[in-house]
Amino acid sequence: MNSYETVFILTPVLSEDQAKEAVQKYESELAAMGGKLTHSESWGLKKLAYPIQKKSTGFYFLFQFDGEGSVIADLELIMKRDERIMRFLTVKMDKDHVAYAEKRRKKMSGAPVEA
């Protein structure tokens, strides 16, 4: 199993509750496809670098998960079909990326970070 990271942007037209509902839907879809969610993070409503679908803001979310390569194809197909998602990007995490993500999470939570 490989480690992956997906960042996606939801349309700002949604309310906070609708955005959380969409994220929960993708968490359950990921589990149903055989993926194991290791970390989920909400970055909130942020300004976009350039307009997408005539919108200048969006709700950003991050998923880090483990799974087979087929999980990515299925997850991205579902995301493409969902009109609430404006953009998404999935990358495969190597061992250095995984270590950096762990270190970043510890730093954000206030726990002591090892060098």
C-alpha cells in the first residue's frame, strides 16, 4: 500500500455544514474503496490565486491516506462528477514527504518536535 495526499477545493456557495457533509462523504467513500484515512485537515475558506468558475474563494481540505493505486482512480472519478468540487490534486507521498507531514502535524498541534 502506498501513501497519498489529496487536496481539494469545494465551492464557496456551500455553507459550513454542507462542506463538512461533503468531506464526510469522501471520507466514507475512501474507506469503502479500501483506503485508510490517516489524516484529514480543513484549511477553511481561502482566496484563490485565480478565479475558478467565476469564484474567487473556496473551502480547502486535505486528506492523507494509504491505499492501492486503484483507489486513486475511483476517488478522482467521483470527485470529477461532483459539482461541489472545483479542483483537486492527488500526489503519491514518498518516505521523506510522509516524515515531513508528521513533523508538520506535530508542530501545528503544539507537541515537541524532534530534529
